[in-house]
Amino acid sequence: MSAAVSLEVTVNGATIDTRVDARTTLADFIRDGCGLVGTKIGCEHGVCGSCTVLVDDLPVRSCLMLAASAHGSSVRTVESLAGEELSDLQCSFRDHHALQCGFCTPGLLMTAQALLESSEAEEIDVREAVSAHVCRCTGYEPIIAAIEAAVGLRREPAP
């Protein structure tokens, strides 16, 4: 067993001050330490993107990052998108049938959320962002359409 290290991190707005095994990945900490199981662990090599979360507003493969490396950071998981109603992004995924089995969806949603929060997203940015994820079901076009539609909704002026 390796040594335990101190970890203070904000996860979905809640500050957590704890100790974790130095070898614990951020994905395992989120799932086991925080009880947030929306973040999926697929390949455990950073290839599939299912474990993507936002660390200080940037998409990160949580299976590759040690929890201790997130010390002092803000982490947002797919659960952070939950609200009384679906967000524009979630509605867009639903409306464009951008999910089937749903295993890749949390990572894709978080990557798309980062894209929406960044400067103006262009089509190539959407395609590039989606290319960092493995989806075995949809063929990617519905996912790209959903994200592009959500970007379009953000650009529309308020009524």
C-alpha cells in the first residue's frame, strides 16, 4: 500500500478535504470517494474519453490523472449538469438521438460543456472534440449535430 496524501478539492461545488491513497486516480476518487457514478471508466488508458471530467474548466481524462494532482482544483462531473430541467446541451443530445447505450455520454457531455463555455466553437472544433471519444453506437453524426445545435442555441439572442 502506498502512502496516503491530503486532498482538498471542490467537486461539483462541494469542498472535500480528505486523505487518499497516492495511487488513486481521479476517476476512482470521484466514483468511490464521492459516490458519483456518472463518470464512466472504460479503457483506463485515456483512449475512450468516457471518464472525461472538467478540472478547472478543462476536459481531463480522469482515469489518467491522480486524485492528488487535483488538489486545490475545481472538478465538475456529469452530475454537475443536473438541475430541475435538462440543460440546452442535454436537450440537444436527446433531440438529436445522440446517445444509445449511454456509456460514452458523460464524457461527451463534459467535453461539449467545456466547448460551449469556451470562445466561439466552430464546426471543426466540435469535430475535433468528438474525435477524442470512442462511441460504438451512434456513428458520431448525431453527437456532432447535437453539440452544434447547442452551440447555436448559445449564440441566439435572448428574447
